[in-house]
Amino acid sequence: MLKKIGYGVGLFIVVLLAALASHYLFGLATGTRFNETQWAAAGAWFGGVMTFGAVAVALYQSNQAKERAERESRDSNQRNLNERLLHQEALARAEDRLAVAGMDVADAGLK
């Protein structure tokens, strides 16, 4: 879990550094500087991109949870089927033993 958090923090830092580098390069290339309105627009775009990323991560995690639940359900159904078959085999063997024992008792009574 801490490893995933570390990757998230590292990704955030990389995105932040990329944004700062692009701002510096934009100012260097055009000779202009951002004013308040431009910073507000940049903040809105950054917020939108981060919101999209959060939704993408949430959808990915919910899909993973759904797949895991389906896999566990299939495994559980298979285990139940195996247990049922083992129980039926054991019951059939017990009935065979009972039938053989019953025949032995009946044969003993006839003699």
C-alpha cells in the first residue's frame, strides 16, 4: 500500500515539475509573463486534468474489484461443486457398504 502511495506522490511531483518547466519555457519562448487571469485559467485546466485522473483511477479500481469478485465467485462455485461430488461419492460408498453388510446379516440369518 505504501508503495502505491509513493508512486502517486512521485507522479504528482513529476506533473508539478513538468507544469513549472512548461511555464518557464512558455515565458522564455514568448517573452510574456502570466497575469492573474492566465493563472486562473491554468489552475482550472490543472484541476480538470487532475479530476479526470481521479475519475480514471476510481473506474480502474472499481473494475479491478469487480473482476476479483467474479473470479472469487467462480472459484467458490467450483469448490462447492467439488465438495458436492465428493459428498455424493462418499455417500454412494457408504450405501454400498451398508448394502453389503445387510446382505451378510441376511445370509447369516438364513443359515
